[in-house]
Amino acid sequence: MSPARRPLLLAALAAAAARPALAQSPVQALNALAARANAGTIGVVAGGIDGTYARIAADLAAVLDDGDALRILPILGRGSLQNISDILALRGIDIGIVQSDVLAYARRERLLPGLDALIQYVAKLYDEEVHILAGPGIATLQDLAGRPVNIDLRGSGTAMTASILFEGIAIEPRHAPQDVALEQLRRGEIAALAYVAGKPARLFASLPAGQPLHFLPVPMTPRLLETYLPATLSPTDYPGLIEGSPVETIAVGAVMACYAWTPGTERHRKLARFTEAFFAKFPAFLRPPRHPKWREVDLAARLPGWTRFGAARP
């Protein structure tokens, strides 16, 4: 290059470097937009559309969304075991709402290697009740022996709990989605359905008063007491299904689980921002129209058998 042309080239390079951001190409602008959006987005895998988990995830989005700084993306899930697997392996999943007995079950069945070192929890949430809705002529769990009983999709939290609950009672397990199973029960095609959900479960809200379906009692036994808590379903919870005395049942804890990201990584920092916002804005979850189960949450509660996410430790 001739000496005479060198000053012209240097001037052109300087002018290019000084161009404003508006001169970015469409691809550059889109990449910048994607980076900004993903930096603040937390994917939360919940449960089925009629379950309490989905409503809890929707509440998280309603309370915590803060533009690009923090955005909660609720995702319908397929149950506790699948949610744990999704936290481990599925891109875009940062948090999953699961049952507290899922780790013990996965360890016992040797389903997911290295689970203890990879899964932590942000908070224990509320307790969710076991609902056994049955048709006419069924009065006890033992009456379901040899009868078709829907226990939700394979890998779901309900199916996991049902495998423990019905140990020693040889039911014919069915694996239809819960809304489908409810219609099957109303038509008499199955004898009962099992459903683990925080009361009042929206699945049963559409049932008219006076229909022949009813909840079965689930008596607490020493074996169940090792894993579950005693609970009840009352007429206040289900005015169209329960009259008179509450129905005895059992409950299992719901947990906000997360991947055990290494401190200092971008994913860890993002979860830490979510956790700080969740704790700071928690009083907003206690007011209507948020789900009444939020009022049962104790943020200081410990969860035996689980490791707490560092930013969530008191």
C-alpha cells in the first residue's frame, strides 16, 4: 500500500469503530436480544394443567417477573421423577417442583446415578394430600384389590406414591392422564383414581354435587408414617364430595428442586438471583389471588435427605 493511501485507510477504520450500535446487522441485533433474554430467564417445570404445581409455577411468574432482569417460564411437566430427570438433562430447565419422597425412591430403585451430588433444593413448599376418589361400592383401599385404578402417568409423583400406598393390595394399575381418568371413573370404567395434589385440587372442582363418587380414607400406618404425614380432606375443601366428617388421608411435601450448579458459573448466578427475589418478595405469595397453599410454606424448613442450594441457606 502506498504511503499516500495509508492515512485514508486509518481514517476509514476509525470511522467504522465509531459507528453507533444502531448500525448493527440484524443478526447481531438478534444475538444481543437473545443473550439479554436468556440471561434472566428461569425455566420451571411443574405438573399437569389441573395440578397444584402448575398453579404454583404460574404464581412464581406473576410475582417475580421483572422484565429482562428476571423472567419465569412455567412449563407443564410429567411428574416428579420426570421433573428430576429434566432438571438433570433438559436444556432450559433450572427448577422443578417435585415430591419430597422422589430422591429416596430414585435411590432405592437406582434410577438416576449420582443424584445426591447433582440435585439440591431452594425451599420446601407445602404438603400435598393423597386423594383416592372411588365409585359406588368401594369403601376401603382393600376393596380395590383386583380392580382397575388409575395412578397417573408412568414416572409421575402420583404413580410413585401409589406404588408405596398399594403395596400388598394387588390393584390393576392404569396410566391415563388424570382428566381422562376422571371421566372413566364417572362412566364406571375404573374403580378409583389416585391423585397427589395440594387441596383443593382443581381436577375435582367441576364435579357436580350429588354424584356417586367419594374419597376413600387412607389410614396412617407405621409403614406409611416413615415417609408421609397424616392429613385430612374436609367438606370445606370439597363441598360437593364430602359431607359431615373429614376424610383421613396422608400427605407428602412439595419441593422446589434445582441443579447443583458450581458456584461462580453463570447458571449458578442466575439461580442465585431467582432465589434472592423469591425470598425478598415472598410476602406477595401470601395474598390473594395466589394459591392458598403458599400460606403453609415455611422458608426456614429443612428437608431431611436433601442438600440446600447455597443462596437459599438462612
